[in-house]
Amino acid sequence: MTQLRHWCKGEGINPSHAVLVKDVPEDTEVDLVETTLQSIKALGRVRVRGRMYDPQGQSLTVLCECKEEVNPKTIPLDVLPEGSDLPWRIFGPSEEENVSTDTQSMNITQEQQQVPDPGFSLQASTPEAIIRAVGDIMQRTSKSASDSNSFRRLRTFSGVIPTPSGEEQLDNWLEQARLMIEECDRPDREKRMKIMESVKGPALEILQAVRFNNPEATPHDYIDVIENTFGTPETGEELYFAFRMLCQHPNEKLSAFLQRMHKILNKVIQKGGLPSSSAEA
């Protein structure tokens, strides 16, 4: 059972007539939540039945009861409240809200069983062989990733150095954002919204300026601006040289080494150290 069903059972609510609204600021009035949700005609009249504080997101998760039966396919993923730049996420009764950590652990175990012996270095291999090897292995180990998992909420990034507790470092955030953009069959508007809701501080101010000056900017434009503003000045050639010198650390799991290789290889291609066509060879 999902969080929604558990909560509905405790409140005596039919879960087929309920939704969870996440990322709601602490000081939000009940009237605003109900008015905002009632702007979605498919829900009918909406009443707040419970609120719970989320310490990780530093926001509220709100349980709402709807007059109409909720069909997740007919309601939006997010709703933008009046006077706010950040949307609230909406979860219906049949949607998975979290990725199972048990499943993740099982996938990692399967990775370690499927990949070859880790005792190798990259220095003696040709670029094409390296790219093919990393690409083949990463493709096998990531087959279980679904569109819904790729479109889950991005971790928070602000651009503040050192990285505050609970926030994501730039490289990890960029990788998650690119995965979401490239693998999800969703409109650009929804992808831009996902990116905007994941940033704050200096990063949010920069993207707000981009949106104001160029309303037609694509999700890739948003990512490029963040990378160019907060990324390192290394050239593609310098990154390629560092990639060729990679070796597996003592006691480093093979799955972790492959992930590290894959991240750096992506940066090499993005910075022009290798043509993107080489990755498809």
C-alpha cells in the first residue's frame, strides 16, 4: 500500500476519492489548497483532510478528499498555486510515490553478477572500445529504469559552495536532470517545471532570469545555463585525458566504478572531448 492508502485508512476516507499534494509551503492556508485543487475540474469539490510535515523537503504533504473519483490519467502531475513560481506535485490513488530501496539493492546485486572481472585499466584501450564497453554494461544495468522513475522529482540544487546538507552536487544533479529530459516522453513544459521545482537560491534566480528573458527556452537550455554557470572550466581534451587515466580504486565495487566511468565519459562528450557519434558506435 502506498502512503496515500495508509493515510486514507487512518482518516476513514475512500482512497479512490483522494489525492496527496506535496511541496506545499508550511504557511499555506487550507483555503488556498482547496481553491487551487478545485481549479482541476476532474476532482470536483476538494476538502483538506490532513497535513503532515516533510523534514526532507521542508514542506507539507496534504491529504485531500475529492467529490469525484480520481483518475490519475486525467489529472495533471503538478498544479501551480496563485502567486507562486513553484508547483505542487499531485499523486493519485494508483501512483507509486517512492522507489523501493529493496529493488534498488537487488538491481545492484544483479549488476555485480552480470559484469565481467573488474581487474582492468582504461589506459591501453582505444576510445571506441572504451565507449562500447561502458555503454554496453551501463545499458544492461539500467534496463529496469522506467519512464515514471526517470520523471520522479529531482534532488535539490542551489549552486551554493560547499554543498549544503540535503542538497545534490552539480554533477549528480546534471546527470539526473539529463536522464529525466532524455528518457521521459513528457511535454517540455512539464520537464521545465520539474527542473524549476528542484532549484533554489542562486540557481533558481538564474533560471528565473532565463525564463523571463526567453519563455521559449528548452529544458536543455536550462541545464546548459546551470552547467555553464556553476560547472568547472575544464576543456573536453582535459576531461578525456582524465578519463583515459581512470583505474578502479582498491575495495571499490565494480558497479560504483562503472558509474564513475559513465559520468566522466558523459562529461567528455558534452565538452567536445569525443564526438557524440562515437558513443553510438
